[in-house]
Amino acid sequence: MLYNQYEGEQEQLQGELDGYRTEQVQYENDRKSAARFLKLVERYSNAEEMTTLMLNEFVEKIIVHERDRKGSTDTTQKIEIYFNFIGEYIPPTMAEKEPTPEELEEMRKKEARKDRLHQNYLKRKANGKQKEYEERTKGRKKAQIESQKEQIRAEDREKGIYFHAGVPNIPRAGKQAAI
């Protein structure tokens, strides 16, 4: 009976020892990664602006999640930034903090409004009205953009910068246009 108790205790201690060794290896890896990251930071500490090369050396990956509510202009969207050598970075401004009662009430009102707007959007989408609205809006926006383009082209024609290539030999500012 004492032998079995001793064997059980021995296995338990061996398991704890293995766990501690794993933690130590992880700690050493983390320490080495932090040292490599600090070397990278030191290399670019005097940089005036971020270049593509620097960005590629610092950032491992960026994950952009889907928005909380589709069709809403005022919604949250989670973005995860993973740096080389240190993993996911959460800025201090994004850290969880306890909101005040006033902030909680404001958030509740805002969420309730978002929910109402989203439900209305889903109803419009279900009965086809959303598609009609999008087509009307799309047509108006396209017409507005074309109008702005034509206005810019007209200004450029006056300055002699732009001419239509389909019309041959249009004189520009005393010169013959080469097409």
C-alpha cells in the first residue's frame, strides 16, 4: 500500500516537473522573441516614416473580422494585429475598462437604435425595397460622378490639357494635336 502511494506521488511529481520544464522552455522562447523584437525596434528607432519594408518586418499578419451588423454605417469591426516575435498586440486604448453608468446607458441607447435600424434594413431586404433603394442610389451616385467627371474634363479642355482622342486634328493652343 505504501509502495502504491509512493508510485502515485512519484508520477504526480514527474508530471509537475514536466509542466515546469515546458513553462521554462516557453519562457526562454518568449525572452528570445522579445530580444529579437527589441533589436528590430532599435534598428528603426530613428526612422522618420514607416516604409513597406519596415511594415513587413514588424507585422506578421492582420486579421480583419466581419462587421457586427451588415448594412449599418455605425458598427464595430474587430481587427487583430500580430507582430513578428511578440504575437497579437492590443493597444492600451483598446484594453477593457469599466464603463461609467452614463456610458453604459449611452451604449444601451446606441445599441437599441442600431438594432431598430438593422431590423428595418432586414425588413426592407426581405420585401425587395432595399434593392430598389440601392438601385436608385446607385443611379444617382453614378450620374453625380459622371457629372463631376464631365465638369473636370470641360475645365481641362479650356486649359488645353484634355482632348477627345476620337476627334482627329483638334488644334490646341496654336499647335496641331498629334493623335
